[in-house]
Amino acid sequence: MIEQCNSIKNRVIGVDPGLQKTGYAIVEKNGNNFIIIESGLIKTKKESIEKRLLLIYENLIDIIEKYSPSCLAVESSFYSRNVDSLVKMSQVKGVVMLSASLKCIEVFEYSPATVKSATVGRGRATKEQVRFMVEQMVKQKIRGSFDVSDAVAVAICHLSRT
């Protein structure tokens, strides 16, 4: 059942989808400043894919309910030589989009090159370059996996366009 919207304007959840690790970040824009409200990883154990997808779904629903973002920005799938990885990533992205839709949150999708261009200024930047620039934009260090800094970058990409 789709719920009524209760969101905070200029607050976005950015998501970097992955089956083992899904990065997420709640980011707000205040004037020209970006503020990380919360960020982290949803980690899954090696078990059936349906259990892993359910865990990602349940965690995202909890995060959306707790932080009330106005929309969700997700990094789109990219072509990969490993078709199995692309299929799994697409399944995770579907769960991410479903979670947002069920909570009445609009979804925006950005290619990795678009996210990199928005944060670093060039679409072929490395993950290290993205993390460095994101840290400059939010004026704080981002600990942990690149999945978290990528999620922050996706949120900033969206907030920069609105």
C-alpha cells in the first residue's frame, strides 16, 4: 500500500545499489552547503538472493521512515562484462525503487558518468577522486566503503540539479 507523503524538502536519500553492500546517504542542501544527515551500508550475508533483497528492502523502508527524504536518487546500472553481476545489480535497484515508491517518494536515476561529472567535473573520475571531492563539498571525512561516498555523490548530484 502506498503511503501519504511526509517528506522534508531538500532532503534526498542517495543510493549506490549492490547485493553485498548497498551504500546510502541522507543529504540536505542548505543554501550552497550540503549536509550529511546519516550515511552507511546495508550489508547482506551470503544466503539466498530473495533473503538478501528482503533485507535491503526492510532497511531502506526503515531509513526512509526515519529521515523522511523528499526523493531518492540512485545510480543507474552500467554495462558490465559480467552479465550475472548486472542482473543482480538490477534486482537490487528494483527493490530500491520499489521501497521509494511504496513510501510515496519520487525516484531519480543518474548514470555513473553524470554523478562523477556533478561532483568531480569529469565523467571518468576514479572512486578516490569522487570521495575526495565529496568530502570537500560536505566539509567532512567519509569513513568506510566507497559505496557510502558514492551514495553521497548521487545525492549531491541530484541536489545540484534542483
